[in-house]
Amino acid sequence: LIHVQHGVQEDDGCLVDPSLRDARVVSAFIAVSDYILRLPANPFTANMNFVCEMASEHNRELLQVLSTKCHRAYADFVDVVDLVAMLVAQICYRPVIDQVWTELLTSEGSEVHAVPSTLYTDEEDEELKFWQMQQRVKLNGNKNTTGQSDICIGYIALDELSGHMRCRLAPNLDSCHRYTALDKILIVALEHPCARLSSKV
């Protein structure tokens, strides 16, 4: 993730110009790419993805060309203006979504946590349907003062074909999965369940 914080200030207190932020992102991308290309080939560097925030569309196109030249693949680019526009459009289409985004994007609201699957499985390599995992997350999560329970929205598991961890959001409720110790459960909760358990000890 290559990111230059919006509103960052120089020593004189002036805000950094957007074009200068883009220049720093491009410089960082080139430096990291040069380092990776000098390393011996290995699965980690071969499957490395870049996520960059760019203010200018022209600079974004430049970085896409550099990404293709260096890694034979496009980097992922976050257009802040487009992202905000998509959120506004989604909220206008379905106003109830506003409550969801407000809850997830504010620091005091609920957050998405990746939790070890062993917190919700009774034995190693236990096979469960997704609705069963959702039920366990709901029953094991303590309700807060608002009456909200933890919500399971998916999981992260090893993809046997690629050999990499893959995220599966909102799978079919009746789909079965054998949860291993490496798997993570994605839940929406006010606090991390591990922190909750440690506070009880």
C-alpha cells in the first residue's frame, strides 16, 4: 500500500500540493519496484500487489504504464474522488446503506476483523456450512449496550489451486468449508474478539 496522507504538512505548515503527493507516490513505487526486480524470483515477490492513491488521472495513467513495464501487471489505484462519488451514489440509491457506511467508517463504530477460525471451531479441520459459522459467531459474540451481536460476513482460506490465501465474502449459506488453523473468519464487531477474551481473563 503506497499512500501519502491527505492534508500532510511540510515543516513550514503549508499543505503539500496534490501533484507533489503524486510525485512521492511514483517515486516510492519506482523504488520498491527496483528493489523487487533485484531480488531472486520467489512466490512472495511474484504475487505482490500494489495499491496506490493518486490525485491526478494523468499521473495514474503514468503509474499504470510503469506497473505494466516493471511487473507485467496493473497496480490497483484508488481514486478518492471516484470512491466518494460511488458511496454517494450508492447511498442515494439505497438510503439505508448510509447507516452501514457510517458505522464502518467512523472510528467509534463497528469494524471488520479477521479472527482465527479456531475461536469458533470445536476441532481442527472442522467442516461447517456458512450459516452454521454465522450462527456460532453470533452466539459467541457478546452483545453490546445497543444489543448488536457480532456478524460473520465471510472468511479467508487457502486456495488449493494457487496456493495463496483468498478472501470469500458472503458465500452461499449452504456452502461447506473445512476450517483449518490457518483460516480467518471475517466479522463485523465493535471490538476484536481476542481483545474481548483477554479482558475477561
